[in-house]
Amino acid sequence: MSAHQVAVLLQEHGSSREPSDAGDAPDTNDSRRQRTDLLAAVLSSCRAMWSTKSEELDSVAEALGDGSRDVAWRLPYGDAGILEFFVALLAEGHLRQKLHIHALRLIGNACADTNENRARLVEQSRLLSVTKHVADESLLPFNIPVLYNVLVDYEPAQILASKSGLSKQLLGLLMLPNIFHKYAPFVPYVCKILALLVTQDGEAAAADPTIVGVLLTLADQPEAKEDVDDFVSLAAVALAYLASEALQHRLIADDQVMLLLAVFYHAHVGIDYDAIDDEDLVAQVKQLRSSLLSALADVSGNDSFARTYSLSNGVPQTLLDWLRGGNDNESKKNLFLQSAACLALGNVSRSDAASIALIQDYRAHEPLVKLISDPDVTDSQFLHAACSFLKNLAIPLGNKSQLADLLLPQCVPRLYSLDTVPQLQFAAVSLTRLLLLNCTANVWQICTPPLENKKETCPSPCSTSSAKSDDHDNDTQTSANSIIALYGRSDAEPTRLEAARCVAAICRALHSMPVTENLSPVSVSATELSSSPLLSQSHHSPGERQRQAFYATHSVQQPLRFLITQNKWPSLKSEAWFVLALMSRSDDGARIILSLLLDDAAAETSLREAITGEEETEETEETEETEETEETEEKEETEETEEKEEKEEKEEEGVTLSIANSIAQVGSAASSLRLEPRQVNAEQKARMTVVDAENALILCTELAKRAEGTLPAEKLELLQKWVRDGTRVFARRLDN
């Protein structure tokens, strides 16, 4: 058959003969068989022409290639063996250019949206007959569309192509010096094929190790930046490969991270997607920006990043430049860069040495203080990234005091009020806790009302009349008040937990060191220092007056109660018992603890469990109330026996102890053990219960001693009993 006869056959029996409304609808089996039978003569002619190397075959291939655009002929081409015949020709190689091109056209069209034919190419790895010619530049305009038609939406072909190393061949095409000038329309298609391959297991290992650097280099070329589609295609597939940790290592080892920053910068500053009409392309740009942020986080978090790039290197210096770039009015674009800088530098600052250098040498915190303090800066992504970065910077002890400005009411504390962004509230209060930990100056900073800060900076005598205003007055509300308020209104348990830990950190600091002269006093009116009915007033040291002033204007009881009554985080409960034990050693602290415990069954139960190491049951409650000797479990029986023996000893002596004598006796018993408040070490979790019991015993002993004559008798007797029980338990532990 001649080429003309083949063309006529395809035209007469193609989809044009079907009803007009059939369109691209699948053929019936009868039509498919009929077309397959008609092609038998065509295949026979092709074989004959190939055997004689006739150039007529080139024209027949062209006619068949044209016919393959008709969906009606695609399956019959496969059924009749036409597809397999031309794939076999490609396998032999050394074809005439025209024959090769039309053979590719036929294969590509026959496989478009036709999985049966795609499967034929995967079978016996026939696809490799196509991919072996990818490096031929003259065939690039044909090879690429064919490969895309075969691979798209068909995973078996993608797997075979990946295993055969197709990505290396495609990378070679992209490295052609004239790729943008001569083959620009095909660059996005090459990237689409790579994007299909990279989803396959093992592709990252099979790919050229330099693939990410090559793709980023191309994306950074002026020609790519001029065409948004080219830029997005190259950058997106580069990031897909960069998800591999091995390729991250290679990018860092080849000192090519600056390329990633250049692409990031252009994506956020060089592209204005508001000027793009194509909605799909706009969506791709937005997705690219998100992927770039994730990639930068992964690369900067790679262990080799910090080893390769010292802070003086160009990469960290570029990030620091981005960080400082937002102090002008170009907020939006700069905030993208600053968020990225916070993320990357936050990974760098995981070591204390880097954190200290970022503060002392590079002043990395200063632009962040300004931005967070700006009420017009509301971008939650930036604010969250900034808080996360600053949390790392706040860990080294030497950095904390230099970050004190973060605790000014207009800075991080303003974020506590953002109830619509609970994740940001959590980040802000977590940062606050780190700043307070082991830093006295920061504790007093957050406890100081705005009015006191004004006094410190006022060049002339300032009025203090407003210090006596209502608690809700803005001039007397401290940032510590804001933390307590956040605890009260937040529904998010992690936020409530961090707020409560902040309160505990403040109380711990107030009871851990003397007040130095250079610390600003907490303003409070004389009426606020009135005596509590729970404890008598005595002469107070400056530190005690400061604490009383703080407690008079800050309701710390509920956050502290939360820490000791929750059971989800045992180590944090232990931390709270340690703080309460410290507080109990002063009258003001004991007063707060008593108000926390009184008439609160959950708090009392938690204290009893801590001091005895036992969980309360209905039987032990009944035993404690009636002092009956009813047998229960072995542990309860032992406890009852000890209580009974103690009661009998007292009755035999005929002594009825007064409350005052009971306090003295209990205090002496506990004091003889020489206990001191102890903090649970993270490495000593197994001993947590023991430490909790010691701290609770100190707490009860101090409360019983300091509440003489003021605490209701039944409450004082309960404290005494717990001290006795705790002392026996502790003594048994010493014996063991």
C-alpha cells in the first residue's frame, strides 16, 4: 500500500464516519476489530518496505502519524502491531530523520490517554527504544512530547523511565547552551517529566547528584526569570529533588545554597502574581513560595549546613540582610524574606555558640524587636517565625538580659491578646517563659508596670499619682498580668500550660534571690499591702515587700493550682512542687499557697498524693475520717496500722497535744531529716516521686509552722497528718 492509500483508508474508516455526537467516545468492540483487520495490510506493506529500506516507508509513517491523532485508531494501532513495529524500528537505530520523526509522532499520539498502548511500551521495556535517543538534540522537539504522553498519569511507565536513568538524559538536554534560545517551549515539558520521575522511589538515588544545582542555576538565569512559566517549572522540580537529604548534602557540599536563596528572592520579590492573568500560574507561584520556605528549612536544618557555612559566610550574611530589610515601609515583600531568615537562622542557632554570636556580634534580635513592637505588623507567619527564632536565641543564659526589650508591653506581650491566632499566642508565651527562666532582670521587667518604665526614662520628676489607680488601668497593668489573663481566657491547653509555667518561673525567681538595689520596685498602694487573715504580718525585708507588692496585684493562684492538679505532664507538676516549696519558706509565699489550697479538693488531693506517694481512694478517705481498722489492700493496711499505733502511743501518754505543740513536734520531725527544696533533674525521672514527696513535705511543714493561730483547726490538723505521714514515708525510703 502506498502512503496515499494508507491516508485514504484512515480517513474513510476513522471517527469521521461515526455519528457526529460520538466524538471521542470509545469505539465499540466491532468497530475496533474492523479497524484492526484493515490495518493488517498496512503492517504487511510496512514490513516489506523496511526489508528493502524503501524511503516510501517514511511517507507511510507520516500518514500513520497523522492518522494517530484520531482517537479511533489508537487502540487498533496497538492491536494490529503497528505500534510495536515502529517501536522496534527505533530500537534498531540509525533511521532516516524523517522516518524517525514520524515514528515518534505515531508512538506519542497512539499512547496519549491510552493506557493499553502505554502498557505495550512498558512490556519488555520497549520504552527504552524511545528514551535511548533523548540525547539527540535534533529530535528534542519530538522526543519530549512523546515521553510526556507516555508517562503522564501512568505510573508503570514512570517507574521504568526512572530506573532507566531518564532524568540524567533530560538533565543533559537542559544543560545545552542554547536551551532557552532554541528550545524554550520544551523546557516546561522537560520539567514536567522530571516532576513525574521524582515521585518514584529510588529516583533521587538514580538521578545525577548535581541535578538540584543545575536546575537552580537554570532558574536563576535571566532568560528563565523573564518567563514566569519557565522559572516556576525549573524551581519547582529542583525543590522536589531537594526533598532528598542526600541531595541536600550535595547542594551544601557544592556550596550552592546561595542559588537557593537567589531563587527564593526572585520568587518573592521579582514576581508580582497580581499582574499574572493565568489563575493556574498564580496558584503555581503561591505553591512555589510555600515549597521554597520548606526547602530552606530543610537545607538550613541539615547538620552539614552549620558546619559548612559559618556566620561570617555569605549565606548567613544574606539571611541577616533579609532580617534587617524590613525596617522600612515595604512591609509585605520584606516580611516574606524576614520570615525565611528567621526560619533558617533559627536552625543555625540551635547551638549555644551560634546563638550567642547572633546576639552579641550580629545583633540579630534588634530588627525583630522593632518589627514585633510595630502594631501594623500583623502577619502571623512572620510573627510566629520570629518567636520561634527568638526562642532559640533565648536559651543561652548570657543572651537573656540582652533580649529584655522583648518583654516590653508593646513587644511580645502584645501578642498575648491575639485570640484569633492561638498558635501565635502559644509561641509568644513560650518565648516569654524562656526569657524568664534563670534571669532575674527579665522577671522584674515583666513585673514592672508601664508607668515604672516611663519613670526610668523621664528626664524630670514624673507624677506617681496614677500608680494608685484601678488595677485595670493601663499604667499599672504589667505584662505578668497579661500572662495571667491569657491563662484565664485561653481554651488551648498548651497555651494555658505555658502561661502557668511563666507564672511559676516568676514566683521561683521572686523567692530564689535577694532584691538588688538597681531593680525597680513594683508599684503598689499601701492598701494593697494589708495583712492576710491567714498569716500574721511581721517586719519585712525589701525582698518580702517586693513580693507582697507583686502578689497584691497578681492573682497567681489559679495557674499554680493548674500545674499541681494536672496529670498529663508529671515533670511539670514536679517543677511546680519545687516552686511551691521555695515559696512556702516565706510568709508571703505561704499565704499564697494557703489561699491556693483552702477549700480546693483537687489541690488538697494532689498534695496528699505527692507527700505520701499514694493515690487517694474511697477506702483511704473513709479510713482517714473514721480511723477504723478495716482491712483493705496491703498498702492501706500498713498505713492504717501505723496511724493506729501512733494514736495508741499518744493515748498511753495521756497527753492531748495543743495545736502549737503539734506544729512544733511535726516541724521538728521533718526538720530532723534536713530536707531542702529540690528540682527534678531531667535525667532522674525515675526518682521524680521521691523528689516530689520531699518538696511536698517541706511545703506542708512550712505551712503548718507559719500558720500557727491563724489557720482553721481542721486544716491545720490535716497538714500535720500529712507531715507525719510524709516523714514516715521518707524515713522508710532512707532505711531502704
